[in-house]
Amino acid sequence: MHTHRLSTPNHNLHQLGLSPCRIFYPTSSPTLAFNQNSTFGFCNSLKRLAKSLTSTRKCRGGYRIRCGQVQNNDKDDGFYMRRCVELATKAVGSTSPNPMVGCVIVKDGKIVGEGFHPKAGQPHAEVFALRDAGELAEGATAYVSLEPCNHYGRTPPCTEALIKAKVKKVVVGMLDPNPIVNSKGLERLRDAGIDVTVGVEDELCKRLNEAFIHRIVTGKPFATLRYTLSVNGHVLDQLGEGVAESGGYYSQLLQEYDAIILSASSTKKYSIPASQEPDANQPFRIITVSNHASPIRIPGLSEESSSKVIVFTDGEITVEPDMGTKGIETVNLHQLNLKAVLDYCYSHGFCSVLVDLRGNYGDLEMLLKEGIEQNLLQKIVVEVLPVWNGSDGGNPHTLLNSLGKRLILKNLQPKMSSQSIVLEGYL
């Protein structure tokens, strides 16, 4: 097999008949556009945009975001809700199984307080924003990307914090799909005499927490399939240059997902994947082993990363002698299948799972067929490398064609990551 690398000039999107992608979300208020030439992923696009607008510092009692005083001469509810989403993405990869939420307090046309939910078990976005605003919260409008909770969990209800602060109005991006919360938070605020508006930038807020919503509604984690193609259609067992480095789409995916499913053959060939984003919360690595008799080897394991490795197998396996002391969990199934793996992920609080097609494709073929036939996959990410793979006499589409079902992707979007084109769409 011969592989030839194609040179791609600076304007390679135009050379391919494509134009740089700008995403616009339907809304009654002004739209928010993202430049996709250098970033990948919804969360990280907003995260980088937010960094240019604000600075973050940790203060006593939590995280505080302080920005300059913003005049409200031409700012509507949509503007402040988009700001809430920007703030929420500062916690990408850290809040699961909780959603990402941002909150902005506005008074007399100025932002007087901001906050976001940093991690499950810590106070919610409304609490941090109210602390930031202090006494200025009285008579102000609170913008929050997700309906405030009205129940006691690991933290007190956010509705009570808003009522106690004497805010005048609350603008909500979307209802919380969790039946414990759904509409109850809005009812409590209205009963307290607070004016409530809901549904501002609804689609934007839903996409922010698509994995959380899917898990609540379906009882399954949000599952995404990722694989690599050459420009002539061959499935490739490699990643593009730079995509696994900080800022690359693959590094960002690892940060955004709670777990990644890998075949045992990929762990023999590559070091265990890790996000290179600053302060990234690394995903759990789920390794599938089917009828595997030889010792399992997982390169690049440290004492810290080994606690995030789970091996699923449908038979007896032999592991390297030192693996048992590293805290790696092994789950033995009667039959290795994707549904069982996803059910396990759900029971452990995972909202999102990335199925990474690397190594020996046959190891994951049955899982993929099951995922397609039973609609267990929600999203597909395809990296197209600027290489032409020489013919080996076989059909370059054999693997994907064997899945046996015609699929139509929705909201297909092209993006650039280093020299690769990345296609992202929903099933």
C-alpha cells in the first residue's frame, strides 16, 4: 500500500470548492457567528471567544468572572444569553453529569455580576454570579442559560438564592429536561413575584448541553463515532498532523467527552490518548477486547491515568503482570456489545462517549453495526486527511459499507484543523 501526501496551500478550503464555515443558530435576536478556521467543537469555539472578552480569577468561595462595564445601548436578551453560554463553556469537560451553565446579572444597562458552574458538587452559576454582583443584584435582571433548580441536591436551590437577592427579572435560555426541575424553577420564581422570560437563544443553549439532555431524555449517554479517511475514500488508521496537539480537533474532543472507546489493537500501536488542552479533565478510556489471548499492553499509562481505564471483554484475557496493581477495572460480559458498554457508562454518570475507530477495524466492527442498527450513535466526526492512499486491490469502502444501513447526516458542517478537513454531523 502506498500513501501520497497532497500539498495543501493556505487557502485549501477554496481549492476544494468549500468556504470557511460560519455557524448561525436560528434565533429572533442577533446571531452569533464562529470562525471555524482554527477551532473545532462547539464548546471550544465559544471558550476561545470568551477568553478574548473576559479574564477569570478564583476568589474566596468559588470562581468569578469580571469583565468591563458593558453599556446596554443596543444589547438585547439574546446578547446576554450568548454571554451566559460563553461563560458556561469555561467548564467544558468538568461538570458531568451536571450540565454546563452560565449566568449574567445586569442592572441599569451594565453587567454587574457573572458566574458559571465549575464542577459537579460545587455551587451553580447563579450563586457565583450573585456573589459577584453583591448588593447590586437587588432589582437587577438575571440571565441564566438553563432553568434554575428548585430542589435540594448537593447544593441548595438556585431559585431561593435569586429570590433572596431580590432580583426583579429572570431570563432563562431553556427549560431543564430533568423531571425533578422541569418548569418547577420557573413556577417558584413567578410565585415570588419575579418576572420570568424563557426560551431566549433556546437552540444555542440546547446544543451547549446536548449530551446532558440526551442522557436525561433517553437514559443513555450521547455517543459519537470518529474515524479518518483519505481523500480517495480509504479508512485510515492515523490522525492528521497537529490534530492531537493543543487546539487540534482531536485534543478538544478528548476534553469534551466523558469516555472514549478504543480497540485493544489500537492500545498496542499507540499510547493511550490524552487531551493536550490546558487543565483538561481526561476522559475514561474504555478498551474492548474480544477473544484476545495474548497479554494486553497499554502504552503511556501513569499511576494517575490507569485509574481511568476500563477493559470490557467477552472472554478470558491475559494482562501484563503489573496492570493488576494499577487499578485498571475489568468488566467481563457474556457477549461484547455496545449497548452493554453504554449502559455501564450511564450507570457511572457519563453523559458522552466517543467511539474512536483506530487500530484493527474488525475489533470494533460488530459494535459499530449494533450502534447503527439500534440507533445508539447520535453523531459522526470524520477527519479527511490530505493524502491519496494507494490501491491495495480491495474496496476502500468495505468497512463502512458492511454496516448495511443508509444514513443521512443532519447539520453537516466542515471545519479545518491544521491540514485536515473535519466533517461533523448528526444521525
